[in-house]
Amino acid sequence: MVKRVESVQRAFTNKLPDMNSLTYRERLSVLRLESLELRRLKADLIMCFKILKGFTNIDPSEFFTPSTCNTRGHSMKLYYPDSGVLARQIFFSVRVV
């Protein structure tokens, strides 16, 4: 799924003048763009932060389960649900954690 979405940006940048001889990573660098995968990751992490810190009207317990592991670190650790179903693996709360 990610490769299909990324292929749209790959194809578009390849059609730009003087860009077809460059690799995809080189084209992104020249155009000062990030890959769509990286942009999605950043957007997910920002949304996760906003939900957990209360900057949205979304209840954090609807998406996340706090981790019960109390070793070193911080109190914001989240439980990572193990899922064998592909539809669940691409869900927001699983992608972020």
C-alpha cells in the first residue's frame, strides 16, 4: 500500500524537466521534498502527541493503552498491540506506537 502511494510522487517527480536522469532520492533532495512515507510518520507522531497532551477533543483511551511496564523511562509509554491482521496493522494507533 505504501509503495503504491509513494509511486505517485515518484512518477510525478520523474516527469519534471531535467529530473528523469536522477534517482528518486536525488529528485527529492533537489526539490527539497520528503518521501510520503516520512511525511505520514511525522503527521502520525504529531497527532499522537496532540491526542496524548489534550490538544484535541479526542479521548486518548479510544486509541491508546498505557503500558504497564514500569521500568526506566517516562509515564507516556504506550502498549503496542500485536496484530496478525493487515487491516489492523495500518490503523493509526498501531502505526504510531
